[in-house]
Amino acid sequence: LAIHNARLYQAEREARAAAERATERLARIQIVTTELAVALTTERVAEIVIDHGVAAIGASTGALWMLEPGGANLVMLRSLGFPDEAICRYSSIALNAAAPLTDAIRRRVAVFLESRADYAERYAASESDTRDIPVEPPVQSIACLPLLGGQDVLGGLAFAFADEKRFDEEEIRFLILLVDHCALALQRAALYEAERRARAEKEL
């Protein structure tokens, strides 16, 4: 009976914790939506999404890459938690690289790797360029999601975690909602920046 009660107590604690995380993420999405509505540059959009995203899902690092004109390379627009060496190394990534981020973008689907073993099985054996966010100590798991604007591929988001992680349905829904808001805000900011440049050229 004591063991049964202890299990019930533990299950109740876990359920409460899960409910609290879900409530926090819902509140975080509302904040993100509000801040993105007034974000006028792509840099500001990236800052909002990465900073809130890392905090909401407990990631150790996060970054956003934009696809360069021509579509051959990804350029890092914002990162959080990366050492300077990693920022320099991954500031530009070839889209044809064999890596979780580029795989997610090329296939237009989210990629979730729950352990280094998952990464090794799917990517480490490749002889191609594997310059992605490194899945090595202290990074154990990673989530990579494409940024899609209708039929257009805008770039991708990646979040890495210091521990092995099982991504549950609620977390996956949160991340998908986050990238959807991000993609819309990036398109809106790009239009605003283009209009501002056009006005400046007219004034000249």
C-alpha cells in the first residue's frame, strides 16, 4: 500500500509539473506573439524567438539560420548559449551538408534526435560535410525545425540540450507553433525592410 501511494504521489507530482510547463509555454507563446507583432527587423524576430524558445523548453543552446539568396547556404542570424568558436564555425552552413538542421530544411520536416546514439546512427557515418550544430558533450539531444513561408523555405531553427531528452507531444506542438509564428514574422519584417530601402532610394 505504501508503494502504491508513493507511485500515486509521484504520478500526481509529474502531472502537476507537466500542467505547469504547458501553462508556462502557452503564456510564453502569447508573449512571443505580442513581441513579434511589433518586430520590424529580421534580427529582432530572431532574437525574440531564440531567447523565448530556449527559456521555454529548457535548451542549453538555440540558433536561427536564414537561407541566403540563391539557396546554397544558411547564415546564422541569432544564437544563444554558443561559445565564440562555435558561432564562428557554424555561422555559415552549406544546405547540402549531411546534418540534422539541413536535413530538416531540405525535407521540410522537423528532426528530433533524443541522444547522441540517434545522431550517430543517422548522420555520423556520412562522408559528406557534417558541419551542423555539434551533437557532442555537453550536447546530447537536438531539435531542428524548418522555417517555411508558404512554398518558400526561409531557414531553420535548432535547439540543443545538455541531457538526453524524449520530446513529448506537447513540446513538439509548442516548437511547431513557435516556428510558424517565426516564419510569418520574418516575412513581415523582410517586407518592411524592403519598403524602407525603397523609400530611402527614392529620397536619394
